[in-house]
Amino acid sequence: MSDQLVKHQLVKHQLVKHADGLHALVDFFETLTQASITRIDTIYSADAFFKDPFNEVRGRAEITRIFQHMFVQVNAPRFVVTTQLLQDDQAFLTWDFHFRMKRFSTEEQCIRGATHVRFDTAGQVCLHRDYWDAAEELYEKLPVLGSLMRWLKRAGKN
């Protein structure tokens, strides 16, 4: 077997692992419950890096803590992945995060965001970086802070 063919087979194998990893990640988010958080061990690598507007952590235990805290802070959280793109060992997702606040308003809220992930050779997430605008998507929805944020936004446009 030529070196070229071996290399091609290896790349093809890695792409399948990354596609499987992306499918598992999307399924994890779209079916996330307090009980299913334990699946993090099958989705994220042991030393995975995770960053969002409020957290910057490394390791499954810390990532698990973030998801557990989400269930403490909000009611009925659920993700709807609206776009998924995979290129080599990296993926980009856009999503809608639906939830109800435990305090303030009980109306369903929605935060729209995006996630960049990188997969390791086993197909597990080794880098997870969320992008969303905390000011527009969250702070503006809070009673007192929201009024201030909306006023600042209007003032900035003038």
C-alpha cells in the first residue's frame, strides 16, 4: 500500500471521527437534561477548554459544573442548533438557547449564539468557544439593568 493511500485512509478515518463527534455534540445539546449532563465524559476530552462570556475553564469537571449551574439559574433550558458546519477538525454551530428565568419574568427567553469547537483525534471536543452578546441577549431582558442597557444603546446611536 502506498504512503499516499495510507495517508488518504487516515484522513478519511479522522473526518468520520470528527463528523461523529459533531453529531454527538449536537445531540448532547438538543437533548440536554440535568440527568444527561453525565454524557459530558463521552463528548469532551479530559482536558477540554471551554469559554463563554461568563466562564473560562479547563477539564470535564469544570465544564460539568457550568452545565449544572445553568439548571440552577434557569427553568426549562433547551438548545436548538440551527446551523452546523464541519471542516477538518473544527466545527461551527449557531444555536438558539430557550429558557425561562427563575426570577423576574417567567416568559420564555431566547439567546442566539454561536460555538466554535475543535475535535481531538478521538473525535471528542477539546476546545469549545461560545460567542453571544451578553448585553443584548441577556442584560437587556432584566428589569432594572435592561432599562439602563436599552437607554445606553439608544444614547450610543445618537
